[in-house]
Amino acid sequence: MAQVVATCISEKKGERKTPLEAVTLRENHGIVGDAHAGDWHRQVSLLAAESIDKMRKLGLAVNSGDFAENITTSGIELVSLPIGTRLQVGETQLEVTQIGKECHTRCAIYHQAGDCVMPKEGVFARVISGGTVRPGDEVRVIESASA
């Protein structure tokens, strides 16, 4: 079963995020209290624990939240999901809006961690229906978009 490993927020953009026991997602907004929440297509960011493990194998001491992801998952290949895919994450429903992102400058995360997997493997989504998400919650595809 694919699941949530960690839920994280930060007050400012471009910073590592702090893990919390649970986060509240609001429809068409994102995670309550997170700097990336708002009326746009990248309300919530997801990164696979498997991607973080790649960075650990390169010798980096990194954990969930260090790449500024809101939700760390395991057991689902996020980067292969087509745009428009709908995910059930705990009580919430998310729609994948973007895979990866362009980094125009080396952000604080790059300088702190020495590398960043978000530009290649980070997944961004908007909140279709809100609720609470916590570590251990199931992550599953509920509607697959065609590639």
C-alpha cells in the first residue's frame, strides 16, 4: 500500500519544511499555514521517500521536508503520474498539476542539502477536496489521466 510518510509545512517559500503530526488541506487553497498555499496550481507539493533515499545514497543527510515538499510518500511512483491524475491522500483528494519545476536560481534548499530532487521528481497538485492528512494515511490513484 502506498502511504504518507511525512506531512510538512513552512512559513516562507524556499525553505526546508518542518514535519507535523498532521496537516489540514483546504479546497482550492492548499495546506493551512503553509507558504505555498493559495489560488494557484502548486498548492501542495509531494515527493517520494524513494527520491530522498537517492540523495542519501549520494551522502547527503536529508529527511522529509528538506526539499520543501509538503507530503512525503512511499510506494507510489509519483513522477510517472500524468498531469490531471486524481489522488486520494488520507481524507483529501488532489489533482496532479505539474511534474518537476524549473529552478531559476540555487535556492536555500540546494545550498543546505547540496542538491535538489524537486526540479526533476517533485509533484505538484491542487486540492479538490480538503481534510486532514497524517503519516500512515493511504495514497491511491482514484482517477488516472491519459498521458
